[in-house]
Amino acid sequence: MINAQDIRQWVESHLAEDGGFLVDVHVSDGADIRVLVDAPEGMPISRCVAISRMIEDELDRDQYDFSLQVSTPGLDQPLKIRPQYDKNVGREVAVQQHDGHKVEGTLTAVTDAGITVEHTEKRRIEGRKAKEWVTEQHELSWDAIATTKVKISFKQ
């Protein structure tokens, strides 16, 4: 049986050389291997191909019949690990909390304690006729976050 932990170790040591990071490794019962990798500056296809070849060199095709996919997480995938949050500081995110509340805004900070999301909206302020722009900082601890997704924006 193919061990996901072995694959994790191979990929992490390979990525340690050039600043990338491993997001996830999944090995199904049918020996379908899916490896998600990324880097602060992005992960070109050539690096994914090199990682794929390295994994294939480590696994014996005569012993294992497997399919292998090495890619970066898609924009529809939630952020899973701290380096992904660091990479996306300054981008719009939607954070679903474990208590059911949702916070949307700009990811402004990532710390050991959690993240900060800044949200700006127009609100009517008591005693004034016109609405005004109000900015709020939401500090969320890591254990309060259920999922975080980067919002796709097509603004020019």
C-alpha cells in the first residue's frame, strides 16, 4: 500500500530546496495520489512536473499501480495551511467561522494567533442623514475558522 506520509516527506524535502510548500497529500484506496503544492511567488507547471517525476522515481511501478496528479490548489479550494494565508495577504477573502458567522473583507494580517480581516461598508450613523464609510477589523483565531476562501474578483 502506498503511504501518504512517505510522499509527504519526499515532497517536503524536495520543496525545502526552493521555497515551496506542501499543501496536501491524498492517497485513495484505489491508489489515486493527489499532491497539492504551492509557493509564495506561485508554482509554475515545470515545478509540478519535477515533483511528479521525483515521486514516480521513488515508487516502484512493478509493485504499485497508481495514478498521480501534482498541482496547485484551485481558486475554488479553501486555504488549508498558514503559508497559503501569508501568500494571500491583501486579497479579498470569505471566512466561514465554526459558529456559523461569515466575515468577508481584505486579509490584512496573519499571525501565530490567527488572522485579521478588514471589512469596509457604508452605514447610516445615528444622528446623521447621509451614510458614511465604516471600516472594521475582525481578528479571528485559528480555532474559530472553519474555512477561508479567496474571493475571485474581475474588477479592472
